[in-house]
Amino acid sequence: MLVLITYDVNTETEAGKRRLRKVAKQCVNYGQRGQNSVFECNLDAAKLRQVKAILEDIIDKEVDSLRFYNLGNKYKDKIEHIGAKKSFDVTAPLIF
């Protein structure tokens, strides 16, 4: 299923800047960056639980936040893109 992971990490302190880098690094392991703090991830239920646990351990719940949007398997008709960055298919193979 397609899951959008969004985050807002307070970067007023050095610790916050480190948390931001850690959150972004973990999100890259599970999906592709759609925008600065938005990742599109094709996950099964187990991977979703795993990434949630990892990210919850990183953030400071007093000043940071995470959001998970479950778009399901029929997500293509739920996404509309306007603007400069081209959309991509998160299920397509990546070619380096």
C-alpha cells in the first residue's frame, strides 16, 4: 500500500538538526522523497510498523511530529500533481 510519511522536526537546536537528518535518512530507506519532508513509501503492514517504530524512537514527541497517510493500493487516482517536479511510480524499478 502507498503510505505518505510526513514530518516536522524542530531544528532550533543542534539535537533537532541531528534528529531531522536521522528521520530523513530512515525515510529514504523506505521510500522516495516527494517533497522536502514528504516521502512516498510502498509498504506492507510489517514494514509500516517497522518504520513507525524507528521514527518514533528518533523524534522528540514534545516538539516534533510525524504523520502517516495510508492511501492504500488504489492510490494512483488519488494523487494529482501540479508543478515542476515530475511524479513517479513508487512501484517502478529504480535505475541508477
